[in-house]
Amino acid sequence: MTGDSLESLSSAKRLIIKIGSALLTTDKAGELNHAWLAALADDIAKFKQNDAEVIIVSSGAVAVGRQALALADGPLRLEEKQAAAAAGQIGLFHAWQEAFARHEMRTAQILLTPSDTEERRRHLNARNTIETLLSLGAVPVINENDTVATEEIRFGDNDRLAARVAQMIGADGLVLLSDIDGLYSADPSDDKSAEFIPDVTEITADIEAMAGEAAPGNSSGGMVTKIEAAKIATRAGCAVVIADGKEHHSLAAIDGGKRCTWFHATATPSTARKRWIAGALTPSGVLTIDDGAVKALSSGKSLLPAGVVSISGNFERGDAVVIETSEKDRLGCGLIAYSSKDAKLIAGHKTGEIEALLGYRGRDEMMHRDDLVIDG
Ligand code: GLU
């Protein structure tokens, strides 16, 4: 276990709670379990009072919509699933809104497709929107945009979607709430000798082999996708908890020590993000900066337009760009907040002049400190 990995839910600064369809609906398939939601909102309100930022990844659109559209039981065709999601998402989000309103918590709905988390430009936008909502004190409620997703480009399960969101926004905790209390050495429903695994510090092939088969029903998850999600998130610096959420106030119970499985993070979110920026990207331009900006960057500050002397290359907002000193020494690289065309217009100017120069109010920074890595 790394010293930085999260030790309890209440110590998380940015917590994602992923909720499976089975928990949100009552036994009468497709009917939302409002009492359960209310209890969860109570727990979330407490985390928020403790200054944690909370993000929900909620399944249930297909389950709710199936009922709303009176679709027959059994597997749905892709277009029926998409229709069900379109119908069900309305009621699903409304239920969240109602549950949070009791605590005067603001909320907002975000529907994502894989390209929103994978493609850099969209990634930057999705990330900024979520960051803005969090800074305004809202609890974003995220689901996959099932209605436009095609089979080939779907996340397919919200466990993986939640892990991608954790990676994108640098969350330090992700709780996968479902109807099983954690990971077992074998499937406990058909192997009575299966042992419970409370802590996982490394996701080895042995751990993966414990996962078994995906579960049937409205949710597409199961232990396989949970382990897959845990792999993505823990590498991104986010601890993952698999826990049983059937009882009311499960989050409070988990925080109080109720049995669950913890997958410990293998990095901090910021080092993991910087590793991703430094490693995975092909730069498409160069920014030359003045000595004042070199000093600012070396002390951990963002790069402002005023410090940029010249720009070369053709790039779009969100692309990777190298930063050089005026002596042409490489200082580092990062994701730029402006296209090369706009960056050239604002280079050397004060942040307050951006709007007049471009005709819109963009980011204050040319490159935010979270988006740049200084070479070691
Ligand atoms: N996005 C789907 C829904 O809202 C659920 C996917 C999943 O359960 O993992 O119904």
C-alpha cells in the first residue's frame, strides 16, 4: 500500500460513487427506490459538509425506461436499449434531483461517450465542465450517453465509465456500490469455500482470475468489469472500494468499517495525470517563454499568455505542446488551452485582454499548471 492511498471514505477529497441499476430500482422492476436514494443523499450531504467533492455515476436509465415504454422482459435489441435509456434517463435524473433538493444540494446531469474521456480536446471540455460544477458546489450525476452510443464505441458498463471519470478529474476515491460486498477468491454463490478479500494492493493475474463471469439482468457489470475499473482507477491514483449498497445508508456504514474490498491506489492522482501527459502524447507545437515565465513555471505556477514570446506549429485546444526557454532549451510539455491561431493572438498580452483580443472569454491561463509537466 502506498502512503498516499486513501484510508477511509471520509478522508477523500474527491469521491465518485457509482451506483448499479439493481440498487436504484425496487423489486418491481423499473420503479425507482426513492427511500434508498434519499438515504444515500443523506450520506452524501455529510461527506460534502466535510468538504469532499462528490460525483455520482448512476446506472438505471435502461431499467427505468424499459418499464416506462412497457418493453417486454428479456434481452433488448440495441435500438430498444437506446430508446429505453432515452425514456428512463429523465425519471432517473429527476429522482436524483429530488433526493439532493432535500439537502439543498445542487446537481447537474452529464451524459458521456467514450470519446469524451479518451479524446484530448473533448476530455479537456468534459473535465472543465465537471470541475466548474464542483467549484459551484454541485453534485454532477453522470451516465453513459446510451442513446447515441453505438455498440462498438460504448463504455458498455458504468464501472469502467466511473473509472475513466476518476482518471479524468483526478478523484482519490471511487466506490462501486452493487449487490455484492466485495471480492471473493471464487464466486461465493456456487463455492462455499470462497474467501473474502478485504485489501488488494496490486491487481495481479490471480486477482483477475477471481472475478468469474459477468452478471445477467439490466446492469452490464459484474466482478470482471469492476476489476477492470479498479485497474484503470488505481493506476490513476484513485482508491477503489467494492461494497454492498443494498442497505440504506451504506456509504456511512462503509465509512464506519463495514466489510468491503479496498483496491489501493498505486500513485497519487496528480503524479498519475502528469505521467499520462508526459508519456502518452505527441507534441504538435512549441511555445517559447520568457525568463519570468520560466521562473513562474519552475515554482509550480500556470503559464499565462503574458509570458509567451513566440509560438510555432499548428495545434488545437487540448493538444500537447512543448515549452522552451528563449535559449531553446526544452522545459517541459503540457496540454494547451488555446488553438495555435488564438494562442498567437494573445501571446505577450495580459489575461485581462483575452476577451477583447479573441471575442470570447477563454481560460485565464495559456496552460494550466495541472495540465503541464516540467521535465525532471
Ligand atoms: N448506462 C446504463 C443505464 O443507465 C447502465 C450501464 C451499467 O449498468 O453499467 O441503464
